[in-house]
Amino acid sequence: MAFRSTSPVKTQSTTIAQPLIGSWITATSSPMDGKATIAPITLTLGTADDGPNTDARDFFNVGDQVLIINPDGTNAEKCRIQSIPANTSDTVVLGVQNDFGSYVTRFSHPVGAFGTGAFISLSLNVNNIAVTYEDGASGQWLYLGNQWNMTATYKRFWKLAKVAANTQPTYFAATENFFGAPFDTSEIWVLGSATSDLYTPSCNVL
């Protein structure tokens, strides 16, 4: 078992949910056009991370399984991080998928700004997921849901209230509230009630 954590993550929208641990694809080295691809693909990611690293280097490790899903919820597929180039730390390279033969991607995925480019989310089975809504936020609530199109009232399973700066933050811990099978990190989505507020996720990997 290993402990995984990230730097604080910025909320991007009050209407479009974002992956709990993940980013969006702003550019690719080759088109993801729905043709089964066997050559590695370099993805340039967005800027959700608020720490010293980029999304690529803070959210993902070499060998990680990731979920890529289009902003409209279509063409979800599990892919694999083959490498994270040291000299271009805003990128990850997808390699051959573990579960579906010798393909890197099989479906079409758009690239672009947040809400336009496909989402890429860490997909790990974990014992617990914890989310802290950092103190001093401007939005009253941070919403947690289990679907890409969640809202404050749809598919939302938890909400965290803001607290003043220098006050103990509110948090969610999965094992304090639910029991059963392991959790998949890609199943949790986040929606802010303001943009650029910060939350920090962490998990215990099986």
C-alpha cells in the first residue's frame, strides 16, 4: 500500500465538473481521431495544479492507469502513462493499454481549453480517498459527485463548506462515510461554487 497526494488543485468552473485528480488535454502529438492507435501519443495537459509542479508531474506517475473521457461523457477509455518527459513537464506520453491489447487509444478525443478538451483522470483502486477544501476559499461550497455531468444537486454525494483563512478546513474521507469495495479515483468529480478555490486530494493505493 502506498500513500498518494498532490499539491492543492484549483477549481476551474461553477458549471462544469472536473476530475478529482486529473486535468484536461490541450494538445496532442498526433490526432486522437477514433482510429485504434498503436504508436505512443504525447498529451499536453491543462493547469489545474496550484503547486510547484504541473498537472503532468503532480497528478501522474509512470505506469499509472488513467481514464480519458470526453467533456460530453462519451468515449471513455482506460489508458496508461508510459512516460513523463523531464524536459517538458506539462506533458505525459500514453503507451499501450494494459487491458485491451496492443492499442494506445481506440476512441476519438477532442483537445482544447477546459470544458473543450477531453478529461484525463487518475484511475487507481484505493482504500480511501480524502479531500480537503482549503481554508480561505471564496465559494461557499465544494461539491463532490460521481459522474462527469454532476451539479450541485445532481449526482452530488457530498459538499464541503468554506471556512475563513487560518481556520481548520473541512474535509471528506471516504472510509468514514461508506463501506464496501475499493474506490476508483476516476469515479469522483469536483465542482466549485467559485473558480480558483483550492482543494487537496489524497488516497491510499491498494
